[in-house]
Amino acid sequence: MHAFTAEYNGLSRILVNEVGLSIPFNPQESVPTPTITVKAIWDTGATMSVLTKKIVKQLNLIPTGKMIVRNTTVEQLRDTYIINLYLPNRVMIPNVKVTDCEDILGEGELLIGMDIITLGDLSITNFQGKTTFSFVIPSKRKIDYVEEINTENQQNSVFRRIEEQRRRRLLNASRLHKKKRR
């Protein structure tokens, strides 16, 4: 199991970190190729990962095919490529199929889509006005805030009843003590 966490000083509307990329290779058969480091944006709205043409050229990638890619405004036929992806948790994800694009908003060079995100668990919190996102591979557990809140509320209800019973006993003991003193 491998994980990483990225923290921001304030609220962030874009989840960004640095990842490594290389041309594909089989770690059992060959020596790892040099990697490049790129700025990646984690995008739960993207069904698959996307590289900029600049990075395609930098890695000298050769197209492996074509596919239709849709975004919010256009449908295009784009080249596909195969890469190895290195996450900050030192996990290499081999043979990732990606498409290309001209640019990515937010100065990213790679969009990490649901093809990668669904390999593990991604959580995002904004506790005390600071965004934190964490990713673990493989998936570790189900997160259900409704269940968590219901359990907390149930426990708080039990604690309130115990505290109320304790107060009643103290009050009754105090009354008995006063009666005995009379």
C-alpha cells in the first residue's frame, strides 16, 4: 500500500502536484528510462488522463492510435500514447493510455483522470480553511460521512443520557442528604 498527501495553505480549487513521466518499459525486462517531472492536475471530471503536446514532444512519444475525446464544448479525434506515470508516493503506474491536448488550464502539463483515480482512494478535505488531498493505492476503505455523523450523533446521545442520569443521581443524593440533616 502506498499513499501521499498534499496540503495547501488555504482553500484550493485545483488539486496540483508534481509527478514523473517516462516512456513505457517493463520493469522485469529492462532498465528504467529517465523520467521528467511535470505539474499534474487531478481532475475527477476527466474519464482518462491527458498530456499536453509539449510533453508528448519532450518524451518523443509515438502515437499508438486515435480516439474521440469530448469536453464541455467540443468533440475531437486525438492521438493516444502510452506512458509510465510515477506518483509522489513512489508508485509507478505502467502503460497508462493518454490522449494529447494543446494546453491545460492552470499551468498543468498532465490531467490525471478517473482512469488513475479509480485505482485507489482520493479524499479531499477543507478543514480549518486549508485544502488537503490524499491518495492511496490500492483502495483502503469506504468513506461515508453520513454513517460517520449518525454514529457520532448516536454516541453523543448515549453520552447525554449517561450525563443526565449522573446529574439525577447527584440531585437525588443531595436531596436525601438534606432530608437526613433536618
